[in-house]
Amino acid sequence: MATVTEAQIRAKRENDQEHKRTPSGFLFKQRAFLKMYLITLTENKRLYGHEMLDLLRNEFRSLGYRPTRSEIYKSLHDLIDTGILEEVVEIKEGLKRQKVIYYRIINKQKAKKYKELVREDIDRSIKILNKAIKDNF
Amino acid sequence: MATVTEAQIRAKRENDQEHKRTPSGFLFKQRAFLKMYLITLTENKRLYGHEMLDLLRNEFRSLGYRPTRSEIYKSLHDLIDTGILEEVVEIKEGLKRQKVIYYRIINKQKAKKYKELVREDIDRSIKILNKAIKDNF
DNA sequence: AGATGAACATGATGTTCATCA
DNA sequence: TGATGAACATCATGTTCATCT
């Protein structure tokens, strides 16, 4: 009996999704952008979700970008579903015991690959934007 | 009796829409991007909708962006609704008589203002993207 | 058939409500 | 009460169908 790996299932699902409706290719999605940042944050700091949200909001405040709570969590869940991150549940002692979730990279190779992918898309987007300035001004 | 101008009605409608749901401010929308291009095309060339679509698809093919037919038309309609463009209907003689719609700027000031607005957003977006590269690579 | 337009469908993402420690 | 998660609502945009010359 042929075994089907998790990775294959995900690959198929992603492929199916991609072909349901063909994106026009205009810039990239916020989700990908956040996932890239969340990977980097996990690589460099030890933060739980809510802290990541606060950090990103501070970082981008001056640029008028304020990511949503749900986008952060959905991005983190995506990264877990695709086998890049895993949860590290911890109890934060305090007035009231508080469960928080930290993250850890479980597949460095995949993480690196994903970031490279997003990077290419960022480069492409910058080209589009620069072209627009050249063409319209 | 107080008269309400078209512009006021539109302004109100747009304002209402803006406040229904606050955008997070991540990059900008394809629609605004296209509207900017369509204004510029109208300023510089005499093209009807379908020709504009073809032109833009050619321009951006190498960058992997292929705008949709409906996005072009919706963008043109937006520009008409907001008093920036007007239609110039013409009959293209040929094997079969064919109605096409050209466009003309009817409010240069508004057109210029809109483009400037988009430009600011493009600059902001480029900043976000450059920051992302700096932060993640 | 080519050009336009509108209805519809779906994906991306923001808001609200629920849960849990 | 702070952190997380899921259901829901709405907007942006792609696809399909209709119309007109």
C-alpha cells in the first residue's frame, strides 16, 4: 500500500488551492509577509504570539501598518501546519497562572526556503513599484 | 433647499465605506494601482478599454503580473464615478460595426491629485518592503 | 467575434465572540 | 484579565454569463 506523507498531502492541497483561482500576480499577500517575519522572530528571539504582535506593531507604526491579531495567529498556525514551526506551551506564573505559547523552528531547511521564496516576491514587487513610478511620474 | 452635489455624495459614501472596516495598512490595493495607470494612459494615448488591458498585460508580463479584464473595467468605472474621466463612445467601422469606448480626462486637478495620493502610498510600500529585506536577510 | 458590463464566486483579511488558565 | 483560537462578516478581486454592435 502506498504511503502518503504529510508533506505530500500539504503540497497537493496547496497546489489545488493555487489552481482553484489563478491570482493575477499583483504584489504579494500580507500573510506571506508576516510568516517571513515570524520565522525570523522565532530564529532570533523567544516571544509568544501576543508579544510578536506588539513588536511588529511597534516596528511598523511609523509606516502606517498595523497588523491584526488574527493575522498573526493565522500566520503562526500556517507555519505549524506546514511543518516549519512547533508550539512550546508554557505556564507563565503570576497573579493568575497564564498559558502562553512560544515557538521553535523544527525544520531549518524549510524555514530558509520559505523565506527565500518570499524574498523573491518582495524583489519582484519592488520592481513593479519602481516601474510604476517611472511610468506615471 | 440645500443642494447636495455628486461629489459630496461620493465623498460621504467613500467615507462610510472606509469606516466600516479599518484596513491594516499593508501595501496598497491593485485597484488604486490600475487607476493611476489608466489616468496616465488616458493622458498620453488614445485607447479604449480592451487596448489598455492588452497594453498593461504586455508591460507587466515579464514581472509576472497579469491584470484581469474586470479589474480594468471596474477601475475605469471608478474613475468615471469619481469625476476624473468621462466616456467617449465611438463606432469602429469594420466587418461588423463595433462600439468602443475611449476616455478623456475631465478634471485634470483631480486626476493629478489622485495620482499623487497613490504615489505616496507606493513610496510607503517600498519603505515597508526595504525594511522587510533589511530585517529578515 | 470583439468589446463591454454585470452577476456571481471565492479568497484575503478584519471584527466579534468564546475559551482557558 | 491576558493570551489564544474560532466563527463570522466584509472587502478585494477573479470567473462566468449576458448584451450589444
